[in-house]
Amino acid sequence: MEQTFYVSERDKGDYNNLHVHMLIGTNTDMTYKEVKYGLGNVSVGDYQPVYDNEEVCKYVSKHIGKDVDYDIVFKS
């Protein structure tokens, strides 16, 4: 992973629960298992390649400016 942009947002059904959307930049394709274990064996509910950068970025960042946490992390 070269860089990761993430946004945590509240679940619709349970305001006390959070979920995270991540955009992961890599220099190679990664499998579901590599993503899961590369992030510390976290739960990965949905994993798919990005085919429309603009639409995916709009979706992931839709709640920025509201009560969400977000950041971008670069490989050092």
C-alpha cells in the first residue's frame, strides 16, 4: 500500500456504530486477503477495484464536514 484515504462515518441503523470507507493506492493489484491482513486482520465487508475515480471519491467523502473522522496516510 502506497497511500490510504479513509473516512469513518456513523451507521444508518445504529448511530453509535461506525464504519470506514477506504481508498487504497497501490503499485500492484491486491487480493481481498492481502487487504484484510495488511490492515491488521480487520473486518473487510466489501472490496472492489475502482473503475470511476470521481464517483467513488464523491461517495467516500460525502459526509466530510459533518461529524466524521478522515485522513490520508502515505507510506514513509
